[in-house]
Amino acid sequence: MIFEKRHRIRFADCDPAGIVFYPRYFEMINGTVEDWFDDGLGYGFQQMIVEDGFGVPAAHIDVDFKAASKLDDWLVFALSVVDVGRSSIKLTIEARCDGETRLIANMVLVYINSAKHAPARLPDAIKARMLKFTEIAA
């Protein structure tokens, strides 16, 4: 299963050349992750961060930009889980528009205890939900 989120490219996302200003993609990627936790896992940032005192900062991210996106393009961000460890979560996020790949991001999040600023063990129930989003090659 893959988690998908649609995002319309707005004027505020674009630079003077009329294409997405690349740092804005990182905000879209983060928004996809946040929506995945909320809608896909049922463990939104409000509960995780504010109520439970945990977080998922990015430890690593690399992005390959494949093609430019423009104002009013609709991108589909497809998130899949590559691996889940004790406290780490490896993800791939691909953004497409009309079947054309615009970017591929590979990232590692670390589940942390916010008060201690240290990695924490992912709860088994959350880990099981994450693993449902592992894309298995055919």
C-alpha cells in the first residue's frame, strides 16, 4: 500500500522563473509525512508531539529533481515505507504530475523522546501500521 497526497502548485510555491522554488518541495514533503502520520497511521502530530512528547525529525534526506513543476500543476506525492527499525523510519516519496516523475526523495526519520532529545523505541502498534505502507516489488 502507498499513501498518496495531492498538492496544487500555488503562486507562492514558484520563483520568478515560474517554476517551483526547490526549498518549497521540502515543505511539501514534510506536509506529506505529516498527513501520513495523521491520515495513514492515525497518530497525528498533535497527539505524538504535543500530547505524548515524541517527534520524528529528519535525520537524512536526499532528493533527485527530475522535472520542473509550474503554477497550477497538481502533484501526487506517493509515500512508501522502505524499512522500519527500532527508532528509524526509511521512506521514499515520489512526486508525479500526469504520470511524469518530478522528484524522488529518500529520507530517514528518527522517532525521538522530545524531552531527552534521544531516539526512542517505536510503539509496536505504530510500527505495525507503518509496515502496511511497505511497497513490495512485484
